[in-house]
Amino acid sequence: MTASQRRLYLDYNATAPLLEEARRAFVSALDAANPSSVHSEGRHARALVEGARRSLARLLSCDPANVVFTSGASEAAMTALAPRWLIDGRETPIQKLAVIDTDHPCLREGGRFAADHVTRLPVDANGIVDCEALAAWAAGLCEGNVGLLALTLANSETGVLQPLERIHAAIAGRPVRLVIDAVQAVGRIPVDLAGTGADVLLVSGHKFGAAKGVGALVLRHPTTRPFPLVRGGGQETGRRAGTEPVPAIASFGAAADVACERFETMPGRMRDLRRHLEAAIGNMLPGAVVLGAEAERLPNTVAIAFPGLRSETAQMALDLAGIAISAGSACSSGKVGRSHVVAAMVQAGLAIAADEGAIRVSFGYETSAEDLDLFVREYAGLINRIAHAQRQDHAA
């Protein structure tokens, strides 16, 4: 790719490009007043916040009153992963937390729980949680105690979707509350709060085209929720203190509106593109391994490993060729290290080298089949160059 050609962005799971509708909403709200003020300017700002709240609620098929705006999904996770909740309006201690070994770090690290109260559940070679281990954990809760299960619905590195029906069956009849990190799923596939069975849903705006710096903690019932993390003023009906960032929230609402409008066509189009990409990889690179290929996955995400090629080498070479992909979660891919997601899958039998890792291709509504073909050509060219260099080394 020459300097005169555009770069190809295939890292939507790190952050989606800012939607034009979200940009306009953000800019138009830059001069908004404090939404807690009672004068006309404050009431206008409040109207922007509440309009965005209704838009996000429409996207998630929930009550707008149960949408709590936060600074992002990490704050929402830290709020939700708390050893003290209101459950049916009564203060209730949470004794144990279970997370999945491939979860996003904001869950995997345990939030506000002490480390010895956190259990990491194993996965199989496709990254699906071991439901027998989950059932055993739930059965081990002492009588009168409440447990908390936190899980990432769609894995950020592989796109693998956890099987909610099987998970609910594993904890059925047990005193377990459920927190679902839906960050990668919302805006890409339909997510219905009631349908997930979650007590709390975590959402991030910038993953589907809103501005960075805004997320949400979404409650199924207002009387069942974690105690606030950020306390002080009475904003967000006392559930999250601090003046609401009106421009970011307005962009969040605009992005939610766009997602609602696109749902008739977007998931199917993304699946077609994913099938196209995986077919091209299979044709040109028969030695490549698609992670989680046997599991249900997000329609926009493909994680690829190739024997002998380290993921960071591929990432840097493709970047020089003008293509932006990642080698793991954006929260950790800026540092060199083994992916905990890949490591957990390898431990369960995935037949790749854990220290080589995998690259992630994640695309969006604007991506074309031609874009993905370009990626495959560059990726195949890189592998061929490495193979040629290795042959020359052996000949020498």
C-alpha cells in the first residue's frame, strides 16, 4: 500500500470509528449546561441526556429508568463486581464471585472482591465456559449465601459467544446473580436485556460508534443492583455521582439510534463478510487456524493463528502495509505479552503455540469484501516472505 492510498482499519473491536451522527450530536452538545440545573439551559441539557437514555433503552429493550450512565464499561464493571448489593431492596452481602478465564480483564481481575473470593472458570478449546465447573461452583455456595457470576457475552479477541441457555441451566435454582459484559455484542447483534437473564448489563459507547468516555450500567430491576462505586451528588438517581458528560452521552444516544436502524441488515451482512474472509483465508492459507471456529461467534470478528508467525510480528508488518489489526484486547495489546484468552484455549486443547498468539480482524458496517481481500493478500504475502527467508537460512 502506497502512502497515497488510504489505510485500512480492521480493528473495530478496539474502537469503532466515530459515526457521523454521533459526531454531530457530540458537537451540538458541547455548550450544553449542567443537566442538574433547573433553568432553561439546564433543562435543555437534561433533555439531551434523557433522550439518549431512551435511545439506549430502545436498543436494549429495557426501561430507560434502569439505564445508569458511567464513564465507560470498566467503571460499570467495577461498580457491578461488588461484595454488597441491594437485592429486592434489601442490603445483601455477596460471598463469592465467579468469572470465566477468557473474560475481559475488567471482569477477570475481580472488581471490588478480595482475590481469595474469586473463582476463574475454565473453558474448552473454543473458549466456551465449562458449565460443569460452573454448576459445581454454584452448588458449593453455602446455604444463605449469594454468589455473583460475571461473564463476557462476546469475547473481544475471538468473538466467541458464551451459551447463555446452558449457563442459566448450570446455575438454575442457585442463589446466583448475573452480570454480563455485553460491550462487544451491543450494536453488532441484537441484545435484549430480559432475554439475557442478566441482573446487570455492561455497555460501552465507543465500541459501536459513539464518543469515548461514556458507558452504561443497565439494570433489569431497579431494586436489585450493586451499591454505587462513585458517590457524592445525586446524579443518575443516586446510582452514580458526578455531572453527566452531556456531549458524550448525546453521541451515545445517536449511535444507539443508528444501531437500531441498521439491525435489519447489519448482522446478516457482517456474517456474509466473515464467511467471505474465512473462505479466502482457507484458500490462500490452508495452514491457518481460526480460533473458536466451532462456536457461535460475533459476525464481525475473526481471530487467526498461523504456525511459526508471532502475532506481534504480523501486526507490525501489516501496520507498515497500511492495515490496522490487533493482536489481542486493546486494553492489553499495547504491551508485549501472551494473550490470556489464547493461553486458556491452548490449555484446553487448542492446537496452536500459545506464545505465538493470534491476530484479530474485526470489521464494521462500512467494510467491504474488497477490504478483506486486501488484508488476506497482505497477510499471505507476509507469510510467504517469512517462509522464503527461512528456506534461504536453511540453504545457507
